[in-house]
Amino acid sequence: MALVYSVTAAPSIDPDVVVRQLTVIVNGEASGAPADFPPEATSFGEIIVPQDAQVIVTLVDIDDAGNVSEPAVFEFTAADTIPPAKPGEFGVTLVRETA
């Protein structure tokens, strides 16, 4: 079972930021190369991770001189907390009387 998460962040603060870079680590291994986003990005799409995985999501801002910010880090365990849908219609039928 895999779980899908949406990744968002506050806008970058400094006006000279030219790229925002997102890194995802799942169970200690990079999940692909870091992804680059424009400086105005606040939504970073979705990540898909296995249920019960240990996940570290890191975001840095990079300015026009190539300086890299301190990372913003979000760590979590991918836990399935979504309950199943309510069962469909069902019925109860009287079948007999008893004394």
C-alpha cells in the first residue's frame, strides 16, 4: 500500500531567490534527484511513499549568487489514517415469530 501526500510551503522571503529545491528521502534513501521549482512556488505537487515508511522532506531556497538557505525539514512516518468508506445499503428482514 502506498500513500500520497501533497507538499506545500510558505512563500520564499528573500527577493533574490531564483530556485526552490525539494528533496525527499524515504527509509534513508533519496527518492529521485532533488526537484527544482520557481522562486514563487508554494505548492510542490504530490509524493507517493510506502505505508509505514520513514520520510524526510527538505526544502531549500537558492539565491542568484548560488547561496543555499538552511533547510526547512519535515519528518514523518507514513501512516494510513484514512478510514474505509461507509458500507453501502443493507437490510434487516423479519423471518419469523417465536414464543
